[in-house]
Amino acid sequence: MSKPFETTFATLRRGAASMEATEAMQQVVKSVYETGKPAKLVIELTVKPNTKNGGMVEAVIVTDKITTRIPQEAGQSVLFVNSKMELVSNLERQGDLFPEIGKVDRAPIDIDDDGVIHHPTN
């Protein structure tokens, strides 16, 4: 019986290919869970002869390529059309309920995959 595929795959790039595939699979599953849309994980292996020994094939070169196709959720905003045919966030006939909200200067933040908030440093 041949050695199982997963045993060989685990040795590619000293385990780095397997780790990348595992992380990619987690990203794919998370995106499907969050969006309800299909995603794709592709593990492509290319096997070429290593003919450096006088043209004889004693070894092969295995190149791996791990790619994902993850659905992106489109952002949405509700905007109104004013009398000048411009998009605005408030109706003209209604006053600003919280006018101070639009004037607050907020620094951008970054939230990583684990939900940890990172504030930019100046």
C-alpha cells in the first residue's frame, strides 16, 4: 500500500503548505458561515522532474499553490435625494436629530480575525 497523500502533503515545505491550507480552510468556512454564500479552496500541486543528474530522473520537484475564492459582502447605505439631486444622509424636510454625530472626528481602527481592536499609532 502507498503512503497516504496527507502524509506526503504534510512534508511539503516542511509543513508550511499544510499550515497554509489549514488557515485557508478556516477562512473559507468562516466566510461561508458569515455570508451564506459558497467559497472555494484550491490546492494545486505541480510535479516536475528534477533532471540535474545527467538527464536521469531520480527526484521530482513539487510546487504547491494554495488559493481561495471568498465571497465579499457589499456594503450598503441608505441615502436620500435632495432638491439639487444630490445624495444626502438626511431628508431636507426633517432636521438633524443628532447633528453632533456627523461632526465627530474618529480615528480609524482595525479589527483582526480574532476580534481584537488595533488603534493606529502616530
